[in-house]
Amino acid sequence: MKMALKKLIILVLFIILQLSILVFSAPPPLEIDWTVARIPKIVDGCNRAWNVVAVYPTSFDKNGKELIPLPKDVAFPAPTLIVEPEQVVRVLIRNRLDEPTTIHWHGLLMEKTGYSDGVPTITQCPIQNNSNFLYEFKANKIPGTHWYHSHYKPQRVDGLYGYIIIKETIEQEGIDLNGNKCPYCVLVSDWYHLPAQELLDKYRCDAQIGAVTPEPVPHSVLLNGIGGGYCGTNNATKPANSCNDKDYDKKNITCVLSNEVYKFQRNKKYRLRILNSGALVLYYFSIDDHDLDVIEVEGMRVKSNKKIKLLPLHAGQRYSVIATTSNTKTDNFWMRLQTSKECIRPNTSAEEWGMLVEEIRAIVSYSITPGTPTTSPWILGKLNCTDLDYSLLSPDKLYLINYDTPLKPPSGPANKEFNFGIYMEIYDEKNKSYLTVGEIYDTAGNRKIYDDNIFGFTNNSIQYTIDNYNKYGSRIYNVYKYQNLNFYVLDKERDVIDVTLKSSDNISHPIHLHGHFFWVMEYTRGPGEPNEIYEKPIQRDTVTVPPKGIVKIRFQVDNPGVWACHCHIEWHVEVGMMAQFVELPAKVTKLSPLNNKIYVDKGKNTVNLTTWNELCVDIHHSMASCPTRNKTITKT
């Protein structure tokens, strides 16, 4: 008896010790206080400032009044957030934009905090101007490279995006982060010389009869917030959509600011974290004379079965690669991000095509004093504008096993299958105007165009699910059925879901699923191409569906919430290419959004908050109306 009691006491003490280790080893919450505002910034060498949607740490004068910083003191892109695995993150957003906003934390699973996913009309109502809202969530347990961006209308195109990196807890491979800085991050983004909303309104309304409307081509491309592009025109009648200064409207000028420099040392390994935050363009990343090992795809560690030279990244995608330096006598090399007109819609006008920046460079230097490289690029060949060959990658078992992560997808047939068609069409709105629309929906049902105007600022899908599940229970299917919100209900925990994405379009589409990492099971790169079936599929959150191609993905039902599934080309998601998975609606009703009305910042100041419930206000937003036209149109 005494021996049994002694063993029990030892067991209890052991459990207490383990719990103590967990409690005391958990990092303290990370508290962030940011202001979002438009700030004039020179970014692309065209000798004029653009109104960037910027994020910056909030500061105050001695009287407690919010300070507006000088443009030179505002970082662009937005600040990099570096967090610990499973660290609680609290981000106070003070909206000073003169328009609503939201922040989406792309790649973070938002387990038990789906209300902080930052998608207007789906996981929250927008944060109104001159109000303060607190996001709170826990970082993923697996380290990786992610990002945050506005999800309100096309606002991110105007500059609201930055990294959020979950740092390593075990031995790193390659030289990487430096404290709270990421000296080897490579962020590529498209830049436009007109406000994104103005471009969207034109794109939506200027539908072409018998053809899909071409997407707006960026005037410039930026690398870590600086770069260059098209700054002029030979056409005196062209609208002021380039630099619009007298020095630039008389001739073609390609402007480039000073190149970004990455300093390397010989015989070392460097981890480069690459992100495409752009609105449209797929880029190919490379470093002259350097082979690359891919070690991470969007937060999931992988092994390269073969070194690569060119790495394609579409909008929303991220990779970590290892570049190994050598004893070469060459000191300076070009880092390149390249694209091609082959990746842009074929009926794009010659003038727009002429603006496409097909390459931006940075310098990789082994020297203390960097010089101009004379190295040559790898030969691109014919671009297929798709993802890399997935057979070149496999899950990193030795790494992932440390994080109790599945190394392979569930076997056997799926419990539920969806066949999502991807379409770009022209929609006749009661014969008065014709609109560009994007669609992603299960072809077994009726045609659906996601329409966020149904909720506007009055409601969101999480609240809608809570209200209606409590009222109708399992009959919630019928409630969703007739809404133009493109809902798909997943109500059985641990169900295996297969989604086949089939595109009828002649450009590629990067499809992002919120709330999950999915396995890429099969990939067909276009008509007549073989269907690639992978023995060791990897996981990611954004996959490129090739032009007229097919992709099959798989995930498991295990994360209660309402999760968007959409194209990450900004122009497409804003004209309707969005679906929603309502996952475990009975458990969605148990989510508890933060409803704190005050927040005490680091300066011990009391901040009045708009609660999650109070974000929804009794007004509707609406898209700009298109001009009335006399012609009717035909579906393309």
C-alpha cells in the first residue's frame, strides 16, 4: 500500500513538473500597437510619391496625442513580425485610413480563433475609420514563413502587407534571422500608379464582349519595397496612369532605384525566405551561378530531391531556399525575379504589355564593397506559368516529427469530394451593364458568384452560422443553399475532403485555402499534359492551378471556423472568385470572439476598442455602379 502511494506521489510530482516546464517555457504574449494610414512614399524611382497604405508603430507626443510620422520614418513594406511557435499575439490596429480595413494573417491556422482571420463579411465586419480593434491569436506550432495583408477590397495592392515569421526552435539550416530582423527575406510585389480601387472599378466595368477582360498590368515591380518600372509613354492621349509628371510623359523611361544588396560570405549556407505579395504576376526566382535547395513551402518543411535553378512563385506563395556559397573568384552575382508575357492574359493590349517589367534584380555580393555583377542568368526556356515540379520535393520527416505533424495524407477514398470549376466570365446585369466576374464553385450545383454585398457591414459568416445553427441545427444546409455566399458545409470531424480544381481559363490561378495546410495530391499542367500523382505529397496553403489545368488537393476536417477559398490574384477575388467552407458549424457556435472594450497599451494608456460584435454596423457597402450600356452580351 505504501509503495503504491509512493508511486502515485512520484507520478503526481512528475506531472506537476512537466506542467511547470510548459508554463514557464511558454513565451510571453507579444503585444503590438500599430496605426494604419496612407503615407506618401517614393518606391519605384519615378521621382514622385505614391499614397502607400502603411503600417507603423503607434507613437504619441508628450500630451498623449497620436503622432503622424515623417514619410522617411515609415517602413515599407510593413514591419516584419517575428514570433515564437504557439506564442499568443495581440495586435492593436488603429485605423486612420478614411476607409475601413481588416488584416488577414496568411498561413496562420487560427485554431479556436477563426474570428481573427481578418476576412471582411466572412470572419468579421470591417474595422471602420477612426476606430481601434484588437486581434488576438496563437501562432502555429510549426516554424515557417507567412505574411499578413489587408483583406478589405483591393487595399493590399496599395501597400498593406508584410512578413510574419515563426522562428525556429531547433538547430537552423543556414544563416537566417538576425534578432527581430530578416536580412535574407526577399519580398516581391507588383506596384501600380493608380489607386487599386480605381483600377478594380475599371476592370470590373470594362468587360469585353466575346473575351475575358484583361487584368491591370503593374507599372512597376518592387523588391523589398523598392524597384522600378514603366514611367512614360509615347502616346500623348494616354490617361495619366503612369508617372504623370512633365518629365515622364514625353518618352518611354524605365526607372530603377538602387539595387538591394545581400551580403554573403564564401563557403557558407544562407536561408532566403521568398514571398510574392503581388496582385497578378507570377515570378521566377534565381541567383546566377547558385543552385538552390528548397527547405520550406509555406510553413511546411520539405526535402529537395534535386537542386533547382529557377523557383516559380505566384501571388500569395512563399518558399525558403538554401543558397550555398563557394570559393569562386567572382565577387558579385545577380539575384533575379523574372516573368514573361506568357503569364499574362493573351488579349492584354500592346500598351499594357509594354509596361510589364519582365525582370527585377538585386545584388548578391561576397565582397565588403559590392560591385555591379557581370554574371549571366540561367536560361528560362518556355515558361508554363505553373508551380514547380512537386516530385522534386518530399516532406522532411526528421523535422516534422518534432512537431507531431502528419507526414502523409489520410489514405483511402475521401469522405466528401468537391469538383470546383474556375471560370472568368462576362455577366449581363439585367441587360443594363456587363461586368467582369470570377467564379470558383462546385460544378455539381448551380453557378455561384460570391457577393459580399449581401452582408456588407451588417454581418459576417461566422455570426450568420452561429445565429442560424442555433435556430435550424442540421437544417443549416437549406439556409445556405439560396445565398450568393457560396457556402459548403463540412460537419463531420476528421472527414477527409478532396477538392479538384479545374480551370477553364487560359492564365494560371493561385488558389488559397484559409485555416488549413492541404496536400497537393495530383497536378495536370494543361491540356494534353500527363496527370502527375505524387507518392509523397507535400502540404501548403496556396497552389497554382495551371492554364486550363487541374489540381487535386486533400485536407482533413479538424479546425472549426468559416474558411475562405479564393484566387489570390487580387482582381479575381474582388469580382467573386471566392468560396467558403463552413467547418464544424456546431463548434463554430462555441467560438468566443474578443469583446474587450478597453485595452491598456505599453505606455499604460487606456485605449477604447470596438469589439468584434460592434464592428457590424447597420449600413451596406456597395461596389461602384457601372455605366449603363445599350448592348446585351453573351457569356464567354
